[in-house]
Amino acid sequence: MLRKHPRARLCGPDEALPQSGDVLLLREDYLYDPRVLRGLLDAQEVALQDPRDGSIVAARLAAESLAGTPRLDGPALDGLRRVRPDTVASGLQAQLRKFDPPWVTRITEGEREHLEKSLFNGAYKGVTDFITRGVWPVPARWVTTWCVRLGLSPNQVTAASYVLAILAGYWFWQGQYGAGLIAGWIMTFLDTVDGKLARVTVTSTRFGNIFDHALDLVHPPIWYVAWGMGLGAAWGFDTPLATVLWIIFAGYVAGRLCEGAFKFAAPFSLFLWRPFDSLNRLVTARRNPNLLILTLAWALGADDVGLLLVALWTVVSTLVLGARVLWALLLRWRGADLQPWLSQIDLRAEGHRPIVRLFAPRSGLSDA
């Protein structure tokens, strides 16, 4: 994990400590939240305590004070400021759109399975669509485990997603909606697996992130256009098919722009702002909810109705996003300091509330 930080140089087991500069000492029988590691690299003269028993599990200090011996006890640590995971690192994970307490926990053989499961669960976004939250986690963990055992990389899984996305679009264009939906759903599932595989194996890269997100951005509107082309003469509404496709395309782009525009109001995701926004993300017109609409319509033999419903839901969702962004920008202009709602609650006092339990689930690691 530390090897990915450009400012960190790892000392080998037989390598002497440097004579000057700063040293970060870590107990190797502990598991560290990546946010805690980043916090320790940014801190000065601190000793990290395990919140459970107060023992020192890491320290950032001057190399001169160690006298060449890496120890997490003794006079070298006496003058260091004591910190805990939640005081050295932020609880907000912007990329994963969630807020949970930073953690450290000891590794034992008896806890191994629990830790692996908790690490996998922690790789999930806190705020996302209901299919990703409620359907994919269990099978995704199985498949991620198989990928690790087979030695597959996240980019190889993403490449398979590209192939399936192209096949789904082709079959939609040909009017073979059943085959296209199967390919599409497998693709959306693998889109969950590649990110989890990258995080749990600590193999995420800038290229992999771009490789994955490029596919996520481009393929949904292409699928909808292909679905419309596959209808041909089966389109049975007065509104021209081309108009419906343009509405879907424009609504999709506008929705993405709304999410980007929110950054001018606050440095976090729109879907983290208020409980309403987090609930809205469960069903807003993105790929998985739209794909479910198309699947249900196909099962009922109403392929054209499915596309029309996607257009209507895209318009409604985009209008909601636009209204939320305008309201946020107005509040910002008035001097308000916007904060993500999960960062403003006390998990111990309010953890029983259904909305909190939904978006701030216990991971096991954050409890520790």
C-alpha cells in the first residue's frame, strides 16, 4: 500500500535507517485504513494509538531520535503527539461516496476471514444504485475471489466488460434484446468486480481508473440508441423515435453535467449532500435502473414502451438533479458551507435510524 505513495521509500529488512529525515514506523501485524496511512504521511511527530487498548501501532518521527533502531517504545516516542485513526484521517471517502470512521485493526488468524470480508465490503461505494448495493455484493465477492486465484488483473476484467458492452449494443441494434440484455447485465456485474478486485489487491492504477470510467461514461447512451434502432417499424408512438433518442441522449449528458457542476458548490458528490440526494441515487436514471426498465419491458413484450419509459425517467431525473444543483449554488452564493449529511451525524447515537443504517452500514473494521 505504501509503495504507491510517491513520497514514501520502503526500507528493506536488512537496510539501515536513514541518518536524517522523517521515518514512519508501522506494526506489521496490523491492518491500516489507506486514509490513516495518508494521514500519517502528512503528519509530523505523531504516535498512532489503537483505539481499543491505547497501544502504539505506528509513529511518524525524526530519524535522528531513533538512533538507528526502529522501535515503537522508549524515550523517542515520549514527546510525540498521540493521535487516533479518526484524528489523523478524514472519515469522508469522496471517491467511494461514503463517510465512515477511519480504522486500524490487528491481524490474527482467527479474524482472517472476517477481515477479508470487511475489506471487500469496504471497497463498495456507500451511495450508489440499488442493484449495485443489494444484488451484486455476494456474487461479486465470489467472483473477485476466483479472479485472485486465477491471477486475473482488474484491467483484464475491464477488457472483458468492453467486449460485452460492444456485444450488447450489437444485439440491441439487431433487435435481439434477450441476448443483448444478458450481455449487458454480465457487463454491469463485471463493472462492479473490476473495481473491487483493484481495491482489495491494491493494484489500482491511473490507467485502470481511466480505462474503466471511459467505458462507464460512453456506453449507456449508445445502448439506448442501439435499442431504438433495433425497434425498426415496431415503434408504435406518435412521438418520432429520433426525438425520443435525442431526449435520452441530451438528458444523460445534462445529468452528468449537473453532477460536475455541483463541484462549484461543494468539494464532494451531489449524492452525499442530503439524505434525499442519497436516496435519489438509488433510482436516478443511470445505467442499472434504466437497464432494469428495459428488461422488464422486454419480458412483457413491450420493447418500445421500455425505451419510452427510459426517456421519461431520464427527463425526470435530470430535472431533479438540475434543481438540486441550482439550490446548492444559491446557498453557496449566500455564504453557506455545504457539508455531506453523513459527516454531520453521530453514528453511535443515530445508528438506529433507517436512513443511517442504509447508507452507513457497519463494516466490522470501522467498528474496531
